[in-house]
Amino acid sequence: MPDKPLLVVSAFPDAEAARTAIRTLLSERLAACGTLLAGAESLYTWKGQVETSRETLVLLKTLEGCYPALEQRLRQLHSYEIPEIIGVEISRGNPKYLEWLAASCGCPA
């Protein structure tokens, strides 16, 4: 596979915001799939305080070549001041799924 597959993780304030972002990324072919995990609880430090938030976690499947544009677009779509956007290389996977992923993204290799 010429372009490495990536799993990109991001958290949104609610499922509707997550769905809107995923639909945009899919329509722009920056991601092949987005999975919503609603009801996540995040604990974190923010501006010197420990905060707790209910969030919707999103798992995006994309390619390394798409990452720069995907990250930029996620920043535009996101309501958070500093959104969580973490890319993790997928080292193994169902070959047919990874082929589909690569064919579904329209990014430079």
C-alpha cells in the first residue's frame, strides 16, 4: 500500500457536531469513515483547573497523505479552542478493508 493508513482521534462536545464534521470530511474525501462513540467522559486540565466533560469521541480512518488537509479542516470545523486531533499509524488490518479505505480517500500519496 503506497500511502499508510491512519486512525485519527478527535473529541467533540456532542454527537451532532461530530456528525457534521464527519459528513464534511467524507464529502471532501479527506476520510473514508468516521465512527462516533457518544457518552465519553473526559477529565483534563484546562487553564489551571481540572475539568470534566461529556464528549463524543470520533475515530476517523484516513491516509497519511490526507492528514495535513484533514487536520486543517477539522480545526475549521471544530468549536474547541484547541481540538484534540491525534493521528496514529495503522500497522495491521484487514487487507480488503485497507484497500477500500485507500480507494475512498482522494488525497495525494
